[in-house]
Amino acid sequence: MPKRVTISDVAELAGVHKATVSRALNELTSHQVNTTTARKIQRAAIQLGYIPNIVARSLRTSLSMTVGVIVPDLTNPLFPPIIRGIENYLTARGYTALLANTDGQDRHEELAFESLLARRVDGFILATGHSQHPLLVDAYHRNIRVVMLNRGSLQVPYPLVTGDDADGIAAAVDHLAELGHTDILHLAGPQDFSTSHTRAEAFRSACSARGLRPRMTVASALNVNAGEQSTDAFLRSGKPLPTAIVASNDLLALGALRSLRHHGLDCPSDVSVVGYNDMPFAEDFSPPLTTVRVPHLDLGSEAARLLMEAISTEHQIPLTVTLPVSLIVRDSTAPPRDR
Amino acid sequence: MPKRVTISDVAELAGVHKATVSRALNELTSHQVNTTTARKIQRAAIQLGYIPNIVARSLRTSLSMTVGVIVPDLTNPLFPPIIRGIENYLTARGYTALLANTDGQDRHEELAFESLLARRVDGFILATGHSQHPLLVDAYHRNIRVVMLNRGSLQVPYPLVTGDDADGIAAAVDHLAELGHTDILHLAGPQDFSTSHTRAEAFRSACSARGLRPRMTVASALNVNAGEQSTDAFLRSGKPLPTAIVASNDLLALGALRSLRHHGLDCPSDVSVVGYNDMPFAEDFSPPLTTVRVPHLDLGSEAARLLMEAISTEHQIPLTVTLPVSLIVRDSTAPPRDR
DNA sequence: GTGAAAGCGCTAACAT
DNA sequence: ATGTTAGCGCTTTCAC
């Protein structure tokens, strides 16, 4: 590496002290310095190709201008838009995101947390929240800034950003009810995820509000395979076939779609399916998936906004932001066939 | 924030000098310190919950243990697995990735580059390479470590990791030829992307090697809309309908699928379609997409490996690593119907 | 094997 | 408005 140019080099070329350079180049203090010298410094900086060393600044200010973003798996299509939303907000403010995946393993999460802490991130956005989490409790007591995304914590009053799950599920059930469905199955996710739990609860109350009997089966994970296996098991169980399925997310819905296909059942004529999230390319599935659209980009930027607030505030205010969702009707739902 | 525990705190508790603590806690120097004192230090560190300050270490060693990863758009399903591959490799070695998106805009790329440089990343993985790029030339002269991913640079001898494009396209053409297709259209990407260009060339030579006349249409971008529009335009042009389309990537193939559907044409009975990349959920499209699988995870980890090598080496060796690809046959390809 | 001292590049009192 | 000084937390000579 060629020797990097530092603030002292700029100072020397501009014929001023390095403290003056520091002041001139910083937005917040540049007013303290004479316009003429400031310009001189600017020129010198550009001439030398000076790039400030944020590492050194961080050490001095104990502000790293980075935040840690922890997700279960980047490969889950849910997360890329969320992360883009986070980034959009952060980069506009000079912040950068440090990304880590946990693959749902607590051990990975601890490791990621520690590694990011070692890098002195100014705060975290956590999109991995289980309902209970010693890590979080510990973080809270250490006064670490955290914003939860999608899944909240029950133990610790960190701010939370989510879509309106209750409303989304209600819209799905309404839609099916209007089509004439009366026998609807909820393909739920693991109940220790707060979103899965919330949606299952929402399903129950939406059904009972409409005089429908809620039926439910629980998948072992939030992915396509689990959805397929769970639906397979249900279909093989001999229980009466529902005319519609409301899945707790699109991946599970996709699994249900695969399972129905393998069992020679047609969607939507035999069974309607509704997903949740409106993941990218949901409209290209076979059939195009009716689903609840969640504003993932907004979820991300809102979480970033809350975190920035938390960082710049002395006392954290536990705040829950609920963003509106909307039902996107495509071809996987239709009126039930008479049987 | 509660005052962070530093190396001095540990030193005090352990009753040694902080330099000794530093030596004891560093893998590479821990052998220099007496086993007994080392243990004493370990205990003190754990007792205090000491977390090393990588920021301070970076300042001292001018090694930040971070690398910048620049992609066009995280939301493109191509990239998440690549990034996971990168991360898997990096985290195992104590490194972390700093992620930035460019949305294909040179200005964004410059900004990202500068911001990451300010954070003193030890190197870059670039998955955005246009064929020419002043930024890269500049970086090369500044002796900055870079590994290119997917798309190479023609101007500067940075290492490159790609899938075997020529082989993949040849496999697609072979597959179609074996099914009996003789009139194949290549739905190409913008020709200033090196991958698009390589694949177009590969298509031409694969066709001529089999005595087929290559036909080609070029999309304006590498996304679904561009693919759809391009196919629309082709279908409306009145040119004779090919019996098969080989797209330069899955997104374009998806656009072609949408366009065919809108024109009342069935895939595969009217037109077969082959994609490229085997993006997640390609098997769930309507119809499930025949496509060329690229080992994205490996692409990422290989790039990370090369970068680690480049960082620890004095002189960079320009190396191109080509990973094997494989054709995945699904339902979007079938023998041509007699017309 | 361990301690002392210097310094990475920057910012923030304090002084002028 | 600018210069001086100290120090963020760590690693790394150099002594002992």
C-alpha cells in the first residue's frame, strides 16, 4: 500500500495546523474556521486525494458510524428488500451496515453479536428475535441500542417495527370468505416465532369473527420444505380437505403448492392458497400467488430511523411502529368448487 | 453507554502490564507469555467481560479486518447466495463484510468505494464490473486489493471468479438441439456487461458448431421488465417465431415467460425457454424453468479466498478462476411442435 | 517473559 | 479564528 495521506499532510500543504484541517473538513465545525483558509484546506485535501480515516475518528469519538444488522438468512427473499431499506436510510447519513447471518442458531447469533460489538457498532437492527433471548436481556442491561424488526421480544422493551399482521391475516380470511370459502386451514409457522404466533392468533380471531371454524397445522420451520412436508402430512392424515389454505408466509405457501401438485390437486380449483409477504417473483409462481404485501423496504428504513434516534438519545423509548399491509389478489385463489 | 472495559482494566485486575495482556490475548503472540500468567489474564478478561476494540487495533495495525463488497442490487436474487458464500469464508477468518449497492450507477459506486475506503477496508469484492472503469484503474494504481466477481475488467488485471459461461450456454444449446430445435433465439443482456457479451459469443459459436443459425435480440437491462419488453418487441416484429429461447439470465427468461403468456403462447409447447443462473425458486415458476445452475455460494467463497490471498501478498497475481456449471432440466423445455 | 514508551490518525478541551 | 496538547485503545519495538 502506498502511504495514505493523513490530516497532517493536508495541514502541511495548506500551511495550517491539523486541528484546523479537522475543523474545516467537519460539517459541524466548519463554521468555526475562516472561509478563506477553509477553501485553501479544501483545495489541499482534494489535491492530495485525502480520504478521512473513519477508524481513527471512531477511536477518538467512540462513534463508529456503523450499525450491525443481524438476520437469520440473507438468502430468504424476505430480507434483501429490508436490508436495502436499512441501507438507503443509513448511507444518506454517513452510516454503513455490517451484516451477519445466524441461520437461526443462537450460537451464531452470539458470535455475530460479539464480533460486531468488537467492531464498536453504534447499534443493532435485529431481525431474528425469538420470543425469549438471554442475549437481548444482557444487551439491554449493557445499554446497547437495538431495534427489533419483524419479530419482537417479550422480555425487553426495545423498539419494534412490523407489518400489521392482524390486519393482513384478516384481509386474507375476508377475501376467502367473500369467495365463499367456509373451511379454511392455517398453515402456521413455528409458534415460538412471534410473527408466526401473532398470525396464528389473528387467524383464529378472524375466523371466529366470521363464524368459521379455524383449522390449523404447524410447520416445523419457515421454509419451502417444511411447508411441503407439513402439507403432505396433513393431506395424508385423512382429515377432510379444506377448500383453502392461509399460509403464515410465502415460503410455506410455496411448499403447500408443491405438495398439492404432487397429490394431484389443482390450485386454485381444488384448494385456494394465500401466502404472506409478497416475496419477489410471487407473481411468477405456478399459479401466481395471492398474498399479503408487506412494505419491506419501509420496514427497513423505519427500523434504521428508529435506531438513529435511539443512538442520538440518552434514554431509549420503547416504541412499536406498525406499517400497513395490503392483500394482492392473483390466481391462487378462486371460489370453492362444489364437492 | 457504560464505560467499556479496556485492555488496561484487564491488566490491572490480572496484575500485569497491558502489553502482556495484548500478547496473551492475541493468537499469534500468546506463546510469548508464561502459561500461568496467560491463564490469569484469560480469567480476568472473562470476569470483566472484556471485548477487544477492533477499531483501536485497526488504527495501530492498519488492518481493519473488513472487506467491502459492492454489488449492483442485493435484491437481485443472484447476489444473496454469493454474499453468503463470501461471508462464510470471511467470518471463519475473523473478517467482516461491509456491503454496498450501486443500482448500476457509477456515481453510487464511486461514493460507495470512497466510503468504504474511508473505513479502511482491507480490500474489495466487486460484482459490478463494467467492461471499462476509471475507478478500477485508479484503484489498481493505488495498489488497492480487489477481486472481481462474475464480470471482469478488461483494463486492469485483477483476479476474477466466474462460472463457466461458454460451457453453460453450450449445454443449453445442446439440450435444445437434442430435443430437435433448430431455430433458437438468444435473448441477450446489454453487451457492455462482460457476462452478457461472453454468453452471446458462446451462443453464436455453440450454434455454428452445430450448424444452426444463431438469432439474437438484446434486452436493455438485466431484469424481468427488460426481458418482457424485449420479447414483446420481438414477437410484435413479425419475424418468424423461434421454437426456443436461450436467455442470458433467469430474470430475462422470466420476462420472456410473461411475454409469451400475454401473447397467448404456451411454454414449452409453443416455445421452449432456457434461463441462466438457477436463481432461487426457479423451479416454482410457471412453468418450472430449465436453466443453467451456477454455484453462487462457491463463487462467493472463492472470491473471498482470492481476496484474502491478495491481502496477505505483496504482489497481486491476476488469476481467473472458472467454476463449473450444470444444466438443470425442468418443464420449460420440450421438443418443438410441428408447425 | 514482561515492562516501558511510543505512536497509529484523529478530535476536543484549553489556550492564545 | 487558529494553535497546542492530550488521549481514544491498542500493538510493537526496545529494554531489562
